[in-house]
Amino acid sequence: MYKRLLILSSAVLSGCAVPPPEWVVAPADPQWRGPPIHAADVTVGTQTFRPVEPRGWGNIPPKEKKGESGGGHE
């Protein structure tokens, strides 16, 4: 029932539609020349990151234990 109603209403409403302008449905002009196509380097302005040797463990500060932070909580 609903399918028939949907088909009937779409057929009726499509008859009331305004036709599109001519430039929309006109075929493309094969003689028209667009701007030239150029290739651009996609890596311009990027940095390269290479792996480095790991740092020694002496550069890491020791972790504080709970209660030793000195944050004012007694």
C-alpha cells in the first residue's frame, strides 16, 4: 500500500518539477582548453626524522614515591 502511494506521489510531483537550465544539461565543449596540469612535489616544507641512538638512563630523574611529593598534603 505504502509502496504504491510512494510511487504515485513521486510520479505526480516529478511532473511539477522545473526543468534545469540549458547550461546544466548541455554537453561539454570538446574544443575548450582548461588550465595546464602541473605536478607539484608533495614533500616540500617537510622535515625528515631519522632514528637516533637511545639516551642513557642517567638523564631520567628518579620517580617520586607516594607521599614524598611535598605537595602540601600531610
